[in-house]
Amino acid sequence: MSIVLELRKNMIKRSRMVQSAMSKSDEKATKLLLAVSSTYVLFVLPLGIVQSVELIWNGTMVVSPGHPDFVHFMSTKIRLKWTRAFFFFFYQLNFAINFFLYVAASSATRFRANLRNLFGMKARLEESMYTRAPKTNSVAPAPSSVARQDSPNGDDDKTNKVKFDEQKEISESTT
């Protein structure tokens, strides 16, 4: 009897999960995984088929050099190797395509902005708000950042250095 109750509870939970709508991020992730999986199958399956045929061919067809079918055997073997090399290019291309699929499907605006910055391109306005300020050392911040923080009116570093030198001269002259 308890098994029937558990099955019924699980069936109710399952129906609730199916009825709930997918979130926007889940939908994007599903599309991305579908695209990545499809390109993988499209680009890697031909190589797998050719390698399997080549493996079977090499294992079953053994022809000695003096046999009349030796030339046919070797020419087929060479064709299989060239075909494998051709499809190996698509296998490698799959990795490059995956990178662009991830970038295109992601909402990583900060990544795109940093990538543009890396290549010296101007970041878009909507991307610039996602870029982070450079990290400072919280134990001992750089002198330029300390000068900026201490300056109430936002003077630049040269002006701060002049003010610091003037204060140093005043303090030395009073002692």
C-alpha cells in the first residue's frame, strides 16, 4: 500500500515539474546544449565512421605483396587514410565552432566587452557598464590610487604630487 502512495506522490511531483514553464536561462541553456551537441554529431560522426571502416578493413583484409589484389588493397587503404585526414579537419573545426557558439549564446556581456577591449575595439555603451574596475590591493594600495582617494576634488596625480611636495616643504621649514 505504501508503494502505491509513493508512486502517486512521485507522479504528482512529476506532473508539477512538467507543467512549470522553463525559465529564460534554462531555455537558453537548452538551446546552447542542443546546438553544441548537434555540431558535435555533425562534425565528428563522419570521422568515427571512416575510422571504424578503416579499422575493419585493416583487420579483415590482409593481402600479401605478391597477390593480384594487392594494388587494389593498398589504393583503398590510402583512400581511407586521406578520407580520415579530411574528416579530421572537421573534427578539429568542431572545437573552434564551439567557442563561437558559447560566446554567441551566452549573456556574458562583460566577456564580450573584455574581448573587444583586448582587440582594441571600442566597447558598446551597454557593455561598458558590465566591465569591472581594476582590482586594487586592499593591504597596500598603489600610490596613485591612494592619492586619488585622498583628493577631495578629484585632482590628477601630478597636482597631488605638487601639493604633497609643498606640504613637505612647509613641514620641513617649521621644524
